[in-house]
Amino acid sequence: MSSCAAAVEVPGISLGPKRPTAVFLSPWEKAETREQEDQREGLLNHLLAMLGQRVGRRRQPAHLLPRAWCIPCRSKNEWLPVRWLKCLSWLLLAALAHAADPPVAGYRVLARHPHDPQAFTQGLVWVDGVLYEGTGLYGRSAIRRLDLETGRIEQETRLPPQFFGEGIAYWQGQLIQLTWREERGLIYDASSLKLVASFAYPGEGWGLTQDGTHWIASDGTETLRFIDPKSRRFIRLLRVHAGDRPISHLNELEWIEGEIWANVWQRDQIIRIDPQDGRVTGILDLSALYPQAERQNPEAVLNGIAYDPQMRRIFVTGKYWPWLYAIQPAQ
Ligand SMILES: [Ca+2]
């Protein structure tokens, strides 16, 4: 397997060419491209050839098998049990693919709080006991301060109708909010929610968080942008991957104890990302929190992560979700 160029230093705002997709699929996973299918087929053939040589060398008693299950060995007057070898190749590939998958962790629900079911949640952040939410859609976008226990909107600033609000992050007494395709970032005073400034932001804005030094933003691809808060220039790109598989559609973000946690658009899983190399180190499967069967709207996807470091609880919710959950991952 090839290695990943995970962190890339870039001048200016160029994101560079997209790396071709390389995938290590288990036998039953659906290949999304011809390249993936060919790679899997090649690996299976390689395993089959390797196993065939082994069996031939050890003079496996293939004559005990029906002839229909065997193929002739080129160098010797023997028959190889090719169907057995094929099965073994598949099992080996499955085991290899499974070994490369990040572990899925359990969690426990600490509390469930009401959440505005009309909120198209795009950003969530907890700052010293205060919960903020950024919402999207044209004409309905806002930034809000919420009462955790009741879900009541304590204060709200609406965005101009031409702005589609996206991720939010707290930074030095201010809240930063990205916009989807308007290429502007908005800055609010955190205590009054008054818009105090804006800045140019090239490309699409999706999720936003910060690690104490940089802002970290997603744009719907597998690449995270590290941004210098002063110059607002992109200073580093981080490609997120599980094994050799790029993980795209990264959405809402949260910095949690040295890791980046990310929603993946239209998935009920949150992934944990190593900020050094972009590797997915774990997965939290939240599909049982608000089951798909109960959702009225196909856009009601999991989106929104906030972290309370004092009580070590993680708040999660989604677009149009009637509930916001406080959870703790299993140790
Ligand atoms: Ca967040």
C-alpha cells in the first residue's frame, strides 16, 4: 500500500491537485470506481497465486478433492484446489481490510436536552458554560446563544439573506462564522453577538474549530485547512484518511483533547482525526441516538459537535434534530 502525503505546506490558497483515490476494500464493500475494483482484483489474484505456490510446494493432497474444484499445476502433475484457495484469498483480504479499519468506540448518553427542530445546525461550540449554535440556509441563517437545559434561544443575530451560515468557532472573545459559498467569514463579539467584522475567505466554508493556535476548517472534501488567525491565510493542509482511503465530506468540527472530531456529511458517525498526519484513529457510531426511521426530513443529518472540557462531556445534535445529546465515549 502506498503511503499518504497527509500534511502539505502550501503557498497562498492553492489546494493543489487531488490525489487519486487508492482504496483497500474488503471483498463485500462496494467499489466506487473502476480503479478500486481493479486494485481489489489485483490483490486477490496476488493472494491466490501466492497460496497456489504454497500448496503446490507442500504437495497438498488435492487428489482428495473433486476434479471440478481443482486446476492443474503447471510444473507438476498435480491439481490445485482453486476454489478453496479463492475462498482463502477472500478471507485473507477481508482480514487485512478489517485490520486497517479504525476501531469503532461505544459511548454513553449523559443527558438529552431539547433542541430547536427548525434549526439547520451547521456549527456548535461550548465556551465556559455557554452554548452557541450557527445555523444555515439562505434567509434563515443565524448565530445563537442557547440555554442548554431548555433549548431556548437566549439571543440571536440573523445573517443577511444572501449569506448561508456554516461552522462556528470561539476565538479570543469573539465568534467566527464561515459562510458556504459567499467567500466571507463573519466575526462577532461573543458576549453581545454583534457583528464586528468580516473577512475574505476563498472557497467553500463548511465546519470550523480551533486548536489554540490555528483555526481549522473543512470544505466538504477530505482536506482540512489550518488557518493563521491573524493573516487568515491557509498555512497547512491536512488530508484525512483511514488506511489508504480518503475520507471526504468532512463537515462540522471540534477540537477535543488534542484530536479533531468531525462529522461526515450524511453519515451518523463521528470520526476522530490525528491532527499530525490526518489518520482516522477512531469512529463513534451515533446512528442509534436519533434513528433514521424517526426522521421526517432527509436533510436531518447528524451535524454539530461541542466539547465541555470541565465536565468532559461532548454535545452532539443534527440539522432539524429535536434533541441535543450530552455523551461520553467509552474508555
Ligand atoms: Ca463544533
